[in-house]
Amino acid sequence: MTNILPQLEELEIWFITGSQHLYGEVALAQVADHSNQVAAALDADPQIPVKVVFKPILTRPEEVRQVMLEANASSNCIGLVAWMHTFSPAKMWINGLKVLQKPLLHLHTQFNAALPWSTIDMDFMNLNQSAHGGREFGFMCSRLRLARKVVVGHWEDAAVRQQIGVWSRAAAAKHDLQTARFARIGDNMREVAVTEGDKVAAQETFGFSVNGYGLGDVTQFMETVSYSDIDRLCIEYDEAYVMADVLTHGGARRQSLRDAARIELGLRAFLESEGFVGYTDTFENLHDIKQLPGIASQRLMADGYGFGAEGDWKAAAMVRAAKVMAAGLPGGTSFMEDYTYHLTPNGGQVLGSHMLEICPTIAAGRPSCEIHALGIGGKEDPVRLVFDTPEGPAVNATVVDLGNRFRMVLNEVDVVRPPEPLGKLPVARALWEAKPDLKTAAAAWIYAGGSHHPVFSQALTTEHFEDFAEMTGVELVVIDAETRLRDLKNQLLLGDLRKE
């Protein structure tokens, strides 16, 4: 397996600080020293996975505009953190903010945590003016209708650094999608609506491109796979998973495992040939492929590829974005589907799964490699990994095309243990309880038009997706413990009115 996620430690967020010459060169030297210390401390914090790069203090309009243009042109810069150490007149920021194309975080902090009550004088007051300098900067960002994240608190606080780290991960995902390419192998599942959408509008909004390919474009790579490569991959399967007896060496269905290995190797070679970071397929369009890619799609997702079933390219893009945001974090991320309900008078649960394609990064233990009939698609029995998902908090998030805009819908959930073993269910699965409860959450999701193909993550939180949605200018609907349907319907109505 080969991880294709970007190396977050090679990406940069630039730390910029606003001031002015009114306070004199001595004060500006102190501002620069303080700013350098803050940037270095943030850079050293493991909660922030990217580099934090100190930039010289900004005191004039031309300096602001120049650093913004340089950030736009930098291939490694994924965003800027702005701090107003002193009062920095906001008119000097207008032309720079107008040209900025990278995400912005406003860090509203000050160098000292506590006031030196017995020694405080006007020199101290003039140097430490973040309290009102940040408000001046905030006004201009609001006046320019500039999307940004505001983080308030002392720069040494772990909670402040955690928020910056979350934002930096969302910025990395946005950066990744600017050049991301997704292959739509075959077409959409016939007559399905929510997996369709405007790919041109998606590229304008998110940056990624989606193009269609025939099965022949993929099978030609499968035909060139060598027997020795298949042997090596089957041994890798043997070592990584609990193998069903029929799939072990000499087992009655070992050839099916070899066929699955050929599919994975060919599909991987196809994706690598054009630098794709994700793909879709559909069981209605398999042609010369012997079985629906099951274990292949599962393992490719584990390597960082985005995936969407039945032609769902928006799901593939969301899985890829979530994989980038979650890089290095504990917990897994996967393509998912709300499959069936456990409805009881005192609540309810959702059994999430799919025919085959659930990422093993969300497995509670060592997955089992099995083969079972699929029942649809008219192809040979596919090989797949089967497992349960560990208990704990998670989120489901999806993006839908409403015709005049994209909307992200997110539901916070808690994964729970099934009350009984699922010994006859031959697929990977997760059982969760939706917040605030199943009836409210399902109704809210349906009112919002959410897809049945969310990305499921136990590594990410609502805040990650909130930051990502704000950076990309996408409407976000959050369904959580505080959700009330009357309020949610009003929120949806306001969203529609804004876009009319």
C-alpha cells in the first residue's frame, strides 16, 4: 500500500503581524520580536501539522498588498494567520485583503497573558493594543465580506493552538483540491439524482476536476498486470487480514482473490498514470471486470484516494478532502451510506454500510478478508474486507448540488456496539446514534437535501468541516445536539432567500 496524501509538514501558513510607525522604531522592534516568538512557538506545536512561517511586520499598505500577492503565488502557502499586535489602521489592509486568494485566520491575542498590575504604564499600553487593534482589523474584514476564522485567546493556550491546527488542516484540504483530479469510471447509477451535479460549478467552487473514462481505459491496465505482482499482493493480503479458509493458499476460491488482486493493481496503475487522487465506479457498468472492485476500493481509500460509489463524484471529492484533513490524526475516515434503521420507541440507530466499499481505517480490529455473493450487478462474487467500527464520536458530512449553489450537510453521531453479533452480514459496517435523536436528525437531513453517500469520520470534528465550508464559500447545515426542526427550516429558508 502506498500513501498518496500530501505531506502536511511541507506546507506553510504565513504568520503576518500588523502595526504602524506611529509608535516608533523601538516599539516596532519589540513587535517583531514578539511576533517571531509566537510564530516559532506555533510552528513547534504538534497540534499544528504544517509549518508556521514568520513574515516581517506590516506597517504600510504596499507591504500588505505585496505579502498577499506573494502568498497567492506561493505553491506551499496554504493560508495566513494575521495578528494585530498594536493598532494597525485598517484602510492600509484594504487593497491587500481584496487580492488575497488564500484562507485567512485572525488570531486575536496579545503577547502577555496577564496584565502587570503594579508596573503597567502607557508604554505597555501602546505596545499591547490587540484588544482594539483586532477590532479595527475585524471591521475591515467584515466590511469586505471576507470569509475568515477568528480565534480568541492567549497564543500559549492549548485550545487556541488546537483551533489553529484544525483550520490549517482545512486549508490543506482546500489547497489539495485546487489541483485534484477525479476519474469517473463509467457513468452515474441510472436514474439516481443526488449523485449527479454540475462538474463545472464544482471546479469553480472547490477547484477539483472530474472527467469520465470508459471501462476499457481501466481494463487495459489490468491486462498488463504480471502474475508475480499478483502473487506478491496476495501474500500481502494473507499477512494483513484474517483470511477466510476458501481464500487461503490452496483454498477453493483462491483464484477469486487473485482476480481481486489483479483489479486492485490495474486500478491503482490507472490512477497513478494520470495523477488521479480519487475515482468513482458503478456496479451497472463493469463489462470486462470480473467482480465489482471491493477490496481494491477499500485499500485505495486507506491510501488516501477519494472514492464514490455509483458515479458519486462529489462523495469521492469529500472523502479525499476529509482524508487530507485527517492525515496523522487518530481515527479513520471512509465513504459511507445510511443503509438501514433500528427503530425503537425509546430512540433509534442507523446501520451504516455499503455493498463493499468501506475503508479499513475505521476498523475496530484486524479486518476479515471474505468472499460472498453480491446479488446485484451480474458479476462474479467479489472479495471484500469485513469489520465493525469502534465506539465513539463521529461525523457524517456530504455535499449536494442544489442547482444554484452547493450545500454541505453534517450530522454529529455516536458509534455504538451492536447489541448482537452480525455474523451473517458480510460487509464492513458502523452502527451509530444520530444527534439529537434519529427522528430529528433524519428529518433535518432530508429537509436539507443531504445525500445518502456521506463521508464518515472518527478523526474529524464539526469544526474541521465548518472551516472547510467557510474557506470554499459553501453553505453549511449542522445537525447536532442543539438542532430543532423549526429553527433548521428557518435556516434553510434564509439560505434559499440569499441565493435568489
